[in-house]
Amino acid sequence: MSDAKAAWAELARTAAHDGRSRIESLFAGDPARLDRLTFDAAGLHVDLSKQPWSQAGVEAAIGLARAADVEGARTRLIAGDVVNTSEGRAAQHMALRAPAGARFEVAGEAVSPLVDAGRATMWRFVDEIRSGARAGAGGAPFRAVVHIGIGGSDLGPRLVWEALAPIEPDIDLRFAANVDPSEMSAALAGLNPQDTLVVVVSKTFTTQETLANAEIARAWLRASLGHAGDAHLVAVSAAPAVAQAFGVPADQVFAFWDWVGGRFSVWSAVGLSCAIALGHEIFQHFLAGAAQMDAHFASAPLEENLPVMLALAHVFNRNGLGRTVRAVVPYARRLRLLPDFLQQLEMESNGKRVDAVGRPVAQATAAAVFGGAGTNVQHAFFQLLHQGTDVIPVDIVAVHRARDDSEGRQAKLLANAVAQAEALMVGRTEADVRQQLQAQGAAQSQIDALAPQRAFPGDRPSSFILLERLTPETLGALIALYEHKTFVEGVLWGINSFDQWGVELGKSLAGRVLAELEGGPSGTHDPSTAALIRRLKD
Ligand code: F6P
């Protein structure tokens, strides 16, 4: 049996054993558990002690990381080797947030000088826009930015803006991703073309939704400014020539490289609109926070390595205990888009059934990720988390000090975050409920009927990720944590986390259906699809 197979078997054995104990019981008789399973790195504090693994389970998981050569894969990732094997590319997103003068390479070629030069150009542009030195066609300084992009060209920047925007921003930053006509209408509503900059972000510059929205924005500018309006267009792409052909002035096309994956690209010029709206100093602090997590990930031993241990906790649930779904609940309004971001990062990276060399995977891969901001979702899906038939692990992300805390409201938010993690693990026995109902004088028949309904099984795992404050640095560290966690999971599962062939079929079929909806000849479809097309053509 190979080392990896043996390691997976040991993980399965220990998980089966641990699954028969209650998580809470793992603390008894193991006073060092809490200390062993809490971690601090790059401004984040992470508590994995409410995960369902005993020390033997933890050791089996670490053994799996060793057998899967996570350390070797980490070295290859950092070295800029071709880790995206199906596209023949590196995945060198760490170079994008490294301090000036770093020495990252791709396929043996130094790329840090390119990154440094690109960043210098970006900061100059940002400063020119913010100072008004670079103004609109009519001379008005830019006061609004419309960011057009989708997937990795949208979710990261949108998350950064929601998390870091000042209460009263001096630049009105809007986002448009969906091809739904109402999206661009909403994005442009109330804006004046004279002082609006349009930033079109697309790695390929071929994405149907983005080009459709960019055409609407370009027409909106031209309707007011004529072709001079093209001076309000900015493009961020790995296909700069295509962007220029669209009408974007050459000195407003910001290129990035094919060794940057879309869902790993917020650190590049893809984040330009945020840098404009926030100021480049804040964006640099965001990059620095991620670089701190990178340094930790690159150097910490596996058993002290936050991204590795978070990946192992998730894999212990996913593969050891067969849990197919995970919830992410940020107890912070400004992090409400974190679940959306992680859906793409984790499910587009690791939602695969074939390994990196084309064989069916030997283990289940990515869990489905969903979530929403606490406390809101306590009034939405926490009923299922507490009393549903399935055990769904939860990542709770909380912020200790609020930016604008007053009257201790932050304490109320934190109390809910902590209490939910406790309730998920501890639950409430039927005997306790009976006792409580008896004390309230309930009739026995009522107690018999109600007690089972009001008991909580507990034994439901969670990870608790605590930021001291939500700052550009801790946001950068948080996103980098999940990027590296996702990478480690891909290594454990033996899959390529950096391609996304699964999005191609839907795109190509949509092109065929669109042609038919627009009056083209009917194609060959199943009866259901054919009927829908007929109905929609009426
Ligand atoms: O969802 C498929 C995908 O290619 C993502 O990986 C990417 O982030 C998104 O579409 C947008 O692609 P582009 O940046 O090339 O417009």
C-alpha cells in the first residue's frame, strides 16, 4: 500500500473512532487540547479545538499531509513551477503581494521586477486619478468608478471594497457582474459620465457578460462625451491587445499575467478600482497582510501551519466523516461577501472528480460552501445547523474590535458568535429540556411531545477564526489563509486547483441557445430544453 493510501486509511480509521466520541468529551482528560489546537499567525487567531478530531485524529491528518508531500508541493508553488498542469502554467499569486525587491520566479524567470514595475505604474495612475491630475474628458476629476467583471474579476474586489470602504467614501465605487440588464442599470444609476471612470476587468477579455456590460458602459460614456468618452475607459487583462481594440487608451490598459489565476487575482491590477477608491496606501497594507500569511505558510512546520491545519480540519470532516457541505459565517457585516468569495475560490478550485493526471479521484473532493453574515443567518439557516439531520461544519469568522463600535454593540455580536459555536458543540439534552419544562409546570403529555423537538444533538463542529480588528492587513491575511488552505486540500486530493474546465460546457451551450433565442435556426435539444426555447422565443 502506498504511503498516501495508508495515510488515507489511517485518517478514515481515526475519524471513524473519533466520530463515536462527542467533541466535548475530547477536552476532558486532555488539558493541552485547547493549546495544541489554537493558532496565531499574521494577525489571525484560529481555534480548531471544536473540531471532531482527537490527538490521534490530528496526527493522522498531519501524517496524510506528509504522505501527500504537502511540503514539496508548497515548495513547487512558491518556486513558480508549473502547478497548473492542464494549462501549463505556474500559480504565482504570492509574487503579487510580496514586498518590493522580492525574488519570485515563474519557470525560472524572475517575475518580481515585472510585478514591482506594474505596481509602480498602478500606484501612479491611482494617485493621478485621486488627485485629479488625470481627469475626465471635460476636465472634471473622477468621483465615481464602475468596476465591470465577473467571477475572480469581481468577487475579490467586491469583498475588499465592502470590507474596507470608509463610512463616507470620497469615491463612489459600483460593481457590475451579471449580464442581467438591471445590473448595469443599477451600477450606472445616478452617475454622471463626466466624472465616471469605467474599469473593465477580464483576464481573457472574452467573457460574454463582461463584454456585454462593457459595451453598455462605453455607449453610455459616448452618448454623453462622444468618442472622447473612451478616455474614461480602463482595462485590466492578460489580453491587453484585445482590451485596446475595444477602445481603451493604451496607457489605461493594465496587464497581468497568465500565471495569475482569476480567483487568485485580487492582488494584481484586478484590484485597481479598490486601490483608486481606497487610496493605494490602504491597498498596499492589504497586500502586506497577505504577504505575512505567505511567510507563515512558507515557513511554519505542518503542525503549526495555519492554512495546513485548517485544510486538515476541513478534510477530516469531508473525507473522514463524509460531510459534504460547509458553512462560512462571518460575524461582521463588512465581511458578508466572504462566503460568496470562498464559493468560487474553493468550489471552482477543487470541485473536481478527476485528478491532475486524468484519473478518477480516489477521495471525495471539495465540499459545497454556503453562508452569510451573522447574526442575520441565525434567523435563516441555523435551525438546520442545530437540529437538521446532517452535520454541517461551520467556519465562524469574527472581529474583536469594531471600527465604529459604540454602546458595546460589538459585544452583542461577539456573544452570538461565541455562543453559536458553543451551542453547536454542546447542544442540549432531552433530559435537560424535560427538567426545564417540568420546572415551568408543563403537563407530562406536553413534556413528552415537546422535549424531543426542543433537544439539541450538539456535537457539531466549528472553526473559530478571530481577527483583532478588520484592517487591510487582516483582510489580506484572511484571504491568503483560505487561498493556501484551498491549495493544500487540492494537494491532498491530488487534483489541479488552478484550472476550471467545468465552466466551459455551459458557456458554449449558452451561445447556441442565445443564437436560437435571437431568431436563429432551431438546434437539436432534449424535449425539455427545446420546449423552453420555444416558450422563450414567443
Ligand atoms: O468562471 C470561469 C471564469 O473563467 C473564472 O475562473 C474567472 O474568474 C471568470 O470566469 C472571469 O473570467 P475573466 O476574468 O477572463 O473575464
